[in-house]
Amino acid sequence: MAGIYIHIPFCKQACYYCDFHFSTSIKKKDDMIISLEKEMMLRKDELGTESIKTIYFGGGTPSLLSSEEINRLIETAKKHFQIDENPEITLEANPDDLSKGRIEELAKSAVNRLSIGVQSFFDSDLKLMNRAHDSIEASSCLKNAQRYFENISIDLIYGIPNGSDEQWRANIEKALAFKVPHISAYALTVEPKTALESFISKGLIPEIDEEKAASQFFTLIDLLEQNEFLHYEISNFGKEGFFSKNNTAYWLGKSYLGIGPSAHSYNGISRKWNVKNNTKYINSLLEDKLPYEEEKLSKIDRYNEYIMTSLRTMWGVSLNTIENRFGESFLSFMLDQASEHIKLGLLELDGKTLSVSRKGKFLSDGIASDLFMIKLR
Ligand code: SF4
């Protein structure tokens, strides 16, 4: 079982907080599509005979591609890989690209899941983050999308400076009123070299209040759990039957092939990452050269990777998996490292599973890194 991720590196405008790879010029869009197809062709044997259960268009803004271009890429994937009979095909889309006509067109394509970058239903939040849509588009695209798609996820962002707790609660209530079956919610973070970092350092935007962000995170958990959402990964909540198959496979350590500039691939043995530059990516493929670097993963890397991803999920870290995959010494190391966190109530040991407690959820990445083994090269 494996998945294909296709990175579409174009956006209409740069959101102030974003450090993903994208260009705001779409001049190279046609060359990019040809290069994405070429990369799939050149890497067609990398997943062997594994059946591909999911295709995920991420970005950037994949909804900037026309439906024909998206269909073309899906057909190319089908030509070169063993795609499951009924794959989950997700398209990340921004509200300003989802007119009624566009949604109708997408409904006729093989895309069967939309992940919509709503982020907030309030114009003040959207302006502060420099999103390209407004609150009216956020609501209207959802109304229209729900007429054609059952499997819809929306992204929301909390911890926004100037955004009140009441506003955040109203955001969640609005999402609940739409009855979307999946919500991904992320704390606004200040990444280096972003406009947000610069505005905060100049005092133009207030600093992020971590305590407020943590309390908004717990409001989110409470409201969504009261409404039958399962908190299956730190940033992801889904109704039964609507978890993202693509992301779940990734968190459970399945193989995936990342196509496109900056995309990462993983096959349990090595990790590859494509060049983070559109021109270099296109030129490399023009010369039939694959644009990635590769790192073979050591046992310690694989152990750290397993801890990092599993601890973020509701399934937690399986003690049996640690012992069978990495050996008894890794298991006792991990339990030793975990003991202080268990005492503090941040981790819970339930039979053969270690997971983060409710109290530890907002700190899960830090807790995971405390269980990492350090490589001495
Ligand atoms: S639309 Fe998405 S990828 Fe593009 S700049 Fe905004 S957050 Fe980043």
C-alpha cells in the first residue's frame, strides 16, 4: 500500500506566514506539468508492485490548475503506477478558486476529496494572514462544494494575533454548522524569513501568544469531540470513515512517492527530497535527470521517525512494534526516556501502547524529541 503526492508550486499571492515552496508567477505552469509527467515516468518503478491507494495534490495551490491539467496528471499516474480501483484522490483548493462552475467541473473529474484552505471565517483574520479569499467566499464555496462532494476537509488556523477566543469559537461553530466531516487545524507559527516574522519584529503585528494558542487548541478538541469527531492526529479531526487515507498512511509509515519541486519521498529504507526551485526542477527533468537528493535511513533514523509520527496519532507508539522492529535495547531506552513524562501526566502507558495524554497534546513534538535517540556520527 502506497501513495503519490504531487506538489503544485504556484500560488496567487504569498500568505504572510507561509514557508512552503511556491512561486506567484505561473509563467512556467505548462513546463511544470510536462516535468511532473516526466518525473512520474522516470520514477515509475520506485514503488515496485505496491498498490497506490491515494493520490494527493498539495502545494502551493493545486486549484490553480485547470480541471484538464489535473485530469491529465491523474491519467499519467494511472499509466505508470498500479493505482487501486477506487483511490482516494484529494485536491487542496483555495476558496477563491472554487466558483460554482469550477466545483461542477471538478465533480466530473476523478478527484473525490477536497481539502479547502478556509483558515478562518473572519475577514480580520484573513487580512492579517494575507489570504487571497474573504469570509463570503469561504462560506459560499463550502455551500457549493457540499452539493457535489461528500468527502470535504477544511483547514483552520488558531492562535492568530488580534483574534479573540470568541472569534475562534465562532469559527469552529461555523465549521460544525456546515457539517464538514473532516477538519485540520494548525497553530499559527512564525517561520523564519516570512513576512509574518518581519512584521512581528517591527511591532506591526503582535507576537503569538502561546498560552492563548494552547487554550484555543483545547477549545477545539472539546467542541469537536462533543460533535462526534475523532481526534486521530494532533492537527486532524475526522468523523468515522472520513479520516484522510493519504495522511494516515504517511503517519503509519507507509511508502509514498513525492512528485514535484520540494516534494519528499519515503520507502522505509531511504528518504528523498526534490530540489526546491521550479527552474532547476524543470531543467533537470529536461535533461532526464531526477532532481532529488537521497539519504539512507539508519536504524536510529527509522526509530526516531516512528516515534515522531506515531506519537502524533491516536494509535500511539506500539511497544511490540518497537521491540520487533528495533530490538529490546530501543524499547528499554524509550521507556526510560518516557518515564518522567508519564510521571508528569504528559504521556500515558496503556498496556502495550504509549500515547500522549490530553495534557501533553499541545506539546507532542517536544515530547517526541525527548524520546529520540541521538546519532553520534
Ligand atoms: S495559499 Fe497555501 S501554499 Fe500558497 S502561500 Fe498561502 S499558505 Fe502558502
